[in-house]
Amino acid sequence: MNSIAERWIQTCQHELLDRTLIWNQRHLLHTLREYEQFYNSHRPHQGIANARPLRTLPSPITSQRQITHLNIRRRPRLGGILNEYHHAA
């Protein structure tokens, strides 16, 4: 379990705490909760043999016309430190 805890702490430090000025304990707890939700839900993870999780992925875009008509939305989290990107419906 030490290796798992060390990896979580290192990831949290590099991706979040190095970019954030924490004011007090309440702010720290809010920031860590928000990062935990981002880390466990939106952030892409790899599985066994570096395989992606089973999801329905869109087909790859190969033509220039399709690229210029993409409608992608960005949802900032924690004041823009973390960002989620989604295709707009």
C-alpha cells in the first residue's frame, strides 16, 4: 500500500498543489475533494497492458472538413487549474 499512497501524494502534489496557493484547512479539503472527483472520474486511466477502459470511443477523424466542424466544450474546475473537455451535443 505504500507505493499506492506515495503515487497518489506525488500526483496530487505535481498536478494540483504545485499550482495552487492554499489559504486554510477548509480550502485544502475542498481542493482535495474536487481533485479526487476529477482524478477518479474524468482523468483517463490505463488498464492492464496499457489498454484503455472499455468505452464507446468515437471513430477517428481523418478529413480536414470534419476537424474544422468540431464543437468541443471546456469545463474549468478549481478556477481553471483542472480542465475537462467534452464534445458538445
